[in-house]
Amino acid sequence: MDIVLVRVDDRLIHGQILESWIPFIKAQCVVVANDALAGDQFQRAILSMAIPDRIKVRIVPVEETRGLASDPELAGLSTLVIVSSLLDAYRLREADVEFGRLNIGNMKGSETSRQISYSVWISDEDERMIRAMLDQGLAINLQSVPREREIDIRSIIDMGKP
């Protein structure tokens, strides 16, 4: 498994993934790393059906993602990993899943978060994890679809803070 991109998107599998990201990075495999989804057989089946047959699909708990590196069916495949939150992306890093690029595409807002782009809201805890991953040398950008310009999160992380 060759992880080309890890994407944070709370919608997981949807049109932008299917029509834009998979073709853009030429993904041969999609891994959805999500604890709740991995435990829901019905939802796993529905999401798996949305992915074209030519693409391998794995829906696993976050902690099991690292183990996919030794799956012979995934050896050498260009892989898109999707997580639903920054916490799950951070957990991937903590579990020594190797990737060099994190794309933040969509994160819902809450009462304790602030908007940093049209579709991304972050809390103070999210910001702490972003800064920690940046300090580890991870490239982090905001980008909804490949045709949009990538925005390096370093350029906006402090905007709007007193």
C-alpha cells in the first residue's frame, strides 16, 4: 500500500471523492479509517458499493490501518486514506502510519470551533493537533477538490485569533 494522500472529510465517501480525488491521484485503493463505520456492517456494505469495482476498498478501525501495509492484495497500490476527523488523522500518525501529506477537505463546525475556510471549522484541540503534525514535518493543506488551489494551513492557522 502506497499512501498518496490522507484526507479529512467528515462525509467520508461522496461525489467529490468518487469523481475528483480518486481519478486525480489515480487511486487503486481507498481505505476508510473510521472506528464507528468499521463496526457497522450495513454502513460498510453501502459505502463499499459506492466505490467502483476496479478500486480495492478497506474499511477499518483507525488502529488497524497500519496493518494494511502488509496486506499482499494492497502491495504497491496507490492509496487514498479517508478519515472523518483531525483526531483520526492524528491517531494515524501516532500509530506510525506513514504519510507525508494531509488534505483537510470538510469538517463541520461546532459551538467551540472557528471557521478557517468555506468547509472547514477547527477547535482549539484540532489546532493543537495540526501544530503537532506540522512540527513533525507533515504537509497539511486545505482543498475541497483537485481543481481548486491548495492552501497551506500554515498561511491561515493564526487568522482570526486575537
